[in-house]
Amino acid sequence: MEGRLDLLSGVRGFRALIDMATSAFPDLHVEVHDVLGEGDRVAARLTISGTHRGVFMGTIQPTGTRAVWEGIDIFRLMDGRIFERWNSRDLLGLMTQLGVVGWLGWLIPSRK
């Protein structure tokens, strides 16, 4: 999926995010390490991995690189459904593995 994912919300937005990720990383795997809950909140600590075989985020061309990155999701539940979701991903680590940025976060010029 191309375009701005932040303009989409709800189930449609989440589906678009999953479609974008699985198009770029067809063998995408999410390993859940911890799930913690209190009140109406549930948090999960994850490791995400996959091989970059498709365009990612609309502009990052496939590299064939196997990448592994960490993430945390926090969900607020209401009536047994996810009402809100917040997340954090190690995107700098992912972009470094894909060769988009260097070790200290410096942008690497596009490869032609």
C-alpha cells in the first residue's frame, strides 16, 4: 500500500498496515514474548522478523535482507474489543539493517 498510513484508522487502517508489511516482508513473523494486562490495558512485547522482498512504506525498494526488529504494543479494550492502540517499533534498527540509514542514523543516498 502506498500513501500515508496515518490517514487511515480503525480496522481498515490496521488492515492496510498489515497488508503493507506483509507485501514488503512476505515471510513476516511476529514472536510475542510478554503479554501484561491491568484494568482496560494490555501490553505486548514483540520481535518482528522477515525478508525484505517488496516495496516498504511506498518508497523503500526490496533489498533481499533478512531483518529483525523489536516492538511494543499497548491496547485499550472496551466491550471485549480493541478501542485504542499505541505502538513503538525500532524503525531506526530496521532501516539500518535495510541499508536506508547508516549506523548513526545518517541517510544513505538511494542506490540507482
